[in-house]
Amino acid sequence: MIKMLAAICRRPGMTHAEYLAYVQHVHGPLACENPVALQRYVQNHVFDAAFGSSAEAAHNMLPVRDSVTELYWDTAEDMRSTFSHEHVRTKVGPDGPNFSDSGAGLSMVAIEVEQPVSHPASFSGAKVLHYLRSDASLALPEFFERWSAAHAYALQHAPQAAAALRRCVHNRQLPEFNPMLAYFGGKESLIYEGVASLYFDNAHTMGAFRAYESALLAYNAEPATRFFVPQQSFFLYASEVPIYQR
């Protein structure tokens, strides 16, 4: 299965609450009128976030993301046929300016790779989306390998996080699809190599992510294991809202 993730900022003049109501109750149903080859559609409604590194004195990146859309297909051809379909081109796509800042879109095409957790569960009520920018010196396979090793390190060295984490998915970038990402805007946005989806029972227990993040940063601090750029990375606290399931 292949997926697209799109982190979206609301359009100027729109509140966060108005944005979430629109994407869930207007845009979501519009997309579902004809899902074409889409297998699954999830919205992640953001309620808190942190951008960059605490070592910075000022923000160096856009500190706003209101939601993350996740779209799933069986194949890359199914994804292409969906975006080229008349309903998507003439109705779904043109609805974007009604709720999103088209210049701030941030998207990627990826595959999901499950990571082991100590206390797995099939459902959890809260989700952290951790966007990671790869160290420029690493090829993608090495970045993915070090990222997985960092996750194992975090489970070992952050027991509070290991006890609270119910599921972890590494969304690994498929770079061959980067040219098509203009569909979601964001002409000047960075392209991220990885996004971790971390599931917790509720908004209270997801605070354990901070210990997990600290362990990742400790692992990343060593030159031999460095894999991401904290100053260009960020995480979002979100509630997962299912919109469509075939």
C-alpha cells in the first residue's frame, strides 16, 4: 500500500476551529462523493505542536499546521488515477482555497513500516506526527536504518515513553513521487524524508512523547549515529478522524 501525507495550514482569516469544521464536514464529504481508487482517508486534527529546536532563539520555519491528511491506495497507479479523475480535478482540488493556505502545503508520498513497541494496542485515542528532515550527508536507506535504530534506543532509554506508546509507524518517503507534490501547494516548503506516527491512549499519556523525543535527540547527538536535523523538524499532537474506508 502507498499513501500521501499532507500537512495543511488554514487560509488567512479562518480560525482553527472553523478550519477543522470545514475540512471534516464539507471537504471530506466532497472527496467521498467519488473516492475513485482511494482505499482510506484519515484526517489528523492538530491541537498542539512544537517546531524546530529549543536551542534556537527564534523560529526558522512556519510554526502553523492545522491538520494532516492521510490518503491510502493499493498502488501508485491507483493514486495517479485518483488525482487525474475529473471529480478530483474539477471539485475536490478547486475546494482547497476555501480552507487552506496554498503556499504553505507540505506533503510527501510514503510507505508505512511498522516499528516494534513494548505494549501494543489496536486502538489509541491520540497521535503524534513527528516530521523528520534527514541529515544531508545520508542516503535515504541509511537515514531509514538509523531512524529505526534510534526508535529502538528510545524504547530502551525512555521507559516512560515505552510504557505509554501503543503503536509506531515510520512513514518512509518515496522520492520518485516528489515531482507530483505540487497538488497540495507549498512551493517553498521543505520535503521531509520521514514522518513517525506514534499512537497513545489519550492526550494525557501522549505527553510521554517528550521523553521519547529526548532519547532520539541523545542518539542523534553522536556523529556516528546522527540521522536528522532538529532545527528543521517538528511534531504535532493530533486526534485521528476517519473520513473514508473502502
